[in-house]
Amino acid sequence: MDLGHPDDPPNNNEDGRQNSTQSLATSTNTPPLNETQREPTTISKVFLNKAYSATAQNERVYEKAPLQRLGQVFDRYMSSAIERVKVKTDGVTTLKAAVTMVFPSWALLDCLMSFDVNASKVEYLAMALFNVRVESVENVRYVSMKGGVRLQPNPEIILKGVLDDPIIDVFGPEMHGAITACCMREKELEAGNDATDCVSMLFTSNPSEGATINLALGLEEGTQIRKKLYTRM
């Protein structure tokens, strides 16, 4: 089966678009957002921030996955946990999933996936993935540590370091395999690191806000997942 390649342009049946890294970075020259665009996702701020160069480099970006395709990649819980965004096309408003996939043109990472999850799922996912207790008191969200210590996001906090079993339990074996195939993960395993930074979770101190989960995936595996999410049958 032809897996395609992220360098191939998205066809008319995909919710994909091509941008440069400068379009994801903050810029005073950025044009106003239209009704089908949103602010740069956390994936650009977390994974790409230190990798930008002064020279613009083309990359492939796919956004706002069709809701009916989520079940081909995520289980029922994760499919329902991912936030919905409104997209207006030709005067018609539809709901899509807040999922973004990026195929950078530089070799630090092969494929980056980012998705926003509902505020009601933050505490569970923090515990399931990172074995960290997240609580909210008087409209302030914080990380509860042993001995009564509280770690409060200021303004946000990033959790990293996930073992294999939680990845399989939460995201399934296909996603685990895609993460294991990432070049970053290969280097971690060579260094003897059981926990991976290829999975991260970012949230703020505001308990009414959701969180953003970022995954680093292998190129071929990420391409397969991208086709499941964005290519119409």
C-alpha cells in the first residue's frame, strides 16, 4: 500500500494546507485569521520553538480532522476527549476535531501531532499518562506533589516523561508504535531512558481551560495516521 509522503501536496479531499515555519511562529506580519483558521497550536510553541531558523522552511500542516475519522485512530474515550472546533466553509458551519499534524522539513523530528482535550479530561489524563495528580481549588488548577507541595502553572506547565504502558493504555498500540519509531525516541532508548519526552501535556492554571497533548511520531507511521485522519475514502 502506498503510504504517500508528507512532501506530496494535500489533495482536494484532505483538510490539509502547506505553511512555512514562519506562519506558525508569532509575527507582526501575520494576516488576520479567517473563519477557518485559529491561533498557532501549542505544538509549534512546544516542539518547534527552539528549532526555528532565520530562514523560512516549508513544512506540511494538516488541521481540524473530520469527527468521523477519529475512531480510526483513537478509542472512544480519547475521541470524545478531543475538543471540537467550528469551521465555516462556503457559509456552512461544521464541527471538526482540534487535531493538528505537522511534518517539518528539518530532521530534528519526523512528525508532530497535537490535539486539544476538554477541561474535564485534564485530571484523568495527567494521572493516566504521567502519574501526576492535578487538582483545582478556588478556580486555580495546580499539580499536587507529595508532602502537600503544590506546583502552580505560571502561566502554564508542561508535563513530560511517559512510560510505554501508559501510552498503550491511553493511545493504543498503533500510536505507541508510531512514537517508538520516532528518531527522538530511538535516541532515548539508546541512552537507556525508559520514559519518553515524545509525549507531553501542556495546561494552564485556569481549570476551565483544556490541555494540549503533543506526540512525536515516526515519519511512515505518522503518514499512515495522517491518511486515516485527513484522507477521505
